[in-house]
Amino acid sequence: MPGAVAYHQDTAAEEVRPEPDGAVLCLAGGREKRFDLVVGADGYRSVVRAATRAAAVARPHAGSGAVKAPQDATALERCLRSAANWTGAAAACDAERAPTGRAVVELGRRLGRARVQSAPDRAALDQRGPEEWWRAAADGERGFGGHALHRP
């Protein structure tokens, strides 16, 4: 792991070109910078995600992004520390996190359909109504980012 990390905020990425030993990030204005690793936090229509193999897109109504991101980062760090090279680390991380990513995408789809196609009459719901609707919409899911949440 590197001793330092370069963060580039308020910099528009236009393209990411993967290379055998890292990536070239093409920035607005024609500038290019080479990096060992590029992590994008550039929003819903992410240039970085489109240029790489993102495991999943956390939809806002799934409520998973803030939980899933640190889980993904932790998995990536573990894979980088244990693999012999970047290709092995990426493959191991993808194998570990892709199932969770697919589950989050499917949860987002189910909730999206439920919010659009079978939204309840909120005025008619009693105290337990929202929780019952949530469980039905989520097919009983109570977890975020691939980990179950339990009441104490």
C-alpha cells in the first residue's frame, strides 16, 4: 500500500485508460495523469465507473451507498495486500464483492418497482404499515451492503 494518496477534487475526468501497470486519467482541458489506482467518486453518471468494471451502482432508494462503499474499500485493501499483482487483487475483490453488488442492484430494482408500481396509500397506513410495506417490497431483506441489520 502506498504511504500517501493523491486526491484530485473538483477535477473533471473525461476518460480512464487502463494500462498494464495502472491507468491514465484524462482530465478536462487535455491534461493526463498516470496513477497506479483510480477510485472514482464522480457521481451517478460516473466517467470513472463507465471506463472501468464497476461491480455495481448503488441506487439512492436502496440506501446502500454509504454502507457499501467502505465495505468495498476494505475488501479492496485486503485483496491488494494479499495478491501478487493488481490483476489478481482486482479479480479477488470482484469475486468477493460482486455478489453483494448484484444483490444491492436487485434490491434497488425491487424498491424502485414498489415505489412506482405499488406505492401504498400512506394516509391509510397504521403504525406497522410502513415496516410491513418495506418487508414486502424488499422480499424480507433487512440488510444493506450485503450485511443484515438486526434489532438489539
